[in-house]
Amino acid sequence: MTEKTAPAAADTASEAIRDLNHLTRSPRDGFEYPGDAYSTVAALSEMAARLPQAIEQIATFMKDLEAGGHLRSDKGTLADDLQAVHDGLTVAAGAAHTLHGALDRAHQGLGPIAYQE
């Protein structure tokens, strides 16, 4: 049995979102009732809530490698490359927090909505 790795888990998550995109291509694909949208948004909100931790842990990993002198840049621009990494991950973590808040708001809005014939 192959051990799961962080890149493999991220790839699985990416493919799951790709599948979701395919399932929701047209307004009625993948959904039958408002509760389906409610459940889907809830799961996406939970995913978004978990992203900042993963992003911050990637940043910590890179900082540890940097502190240990274990990094180099193929372009010879390590300081600039690391700045781009850290800036990008910081923005991504903030965006994930914002995404979670927006999805949570949508989830709460979907709560009282029901289907009517």
C-alpha cells in the first residue's frame, strides 16, 4: 500500500473539485433540491475553513528549510523567489479565510430555503 503524501492529497482535492465542476455544469446537473445546494455549500465551506492550516503549514515547512540552509534557486534569485512564496501563501491563507466566511454566509442563507412544486 502506498503512503499518502501531501502532494497526492492536494491532487485528490483538486480532482474532487474538478468532478464537482463537471457535476454542476448546468443548473440542474448534480442537484435536485435546494438541500443539495445547502449540503454542497456546507462541504465547500468546511474545505475552505481547513485550507488556511494547510497553507500555513506549507509556509512553515519552507521557512524551516530556508533556516536550515537547504534551499537554492535554479534562477539564482532565492531571496526573491522565497519572498514570492511567502507573500503568495500569506495572501492565499487570507483569501481562504474570506472564502470560508462567504460560503458560511451562503450556507446560512440556504438553510431555510425549500423546494416547492
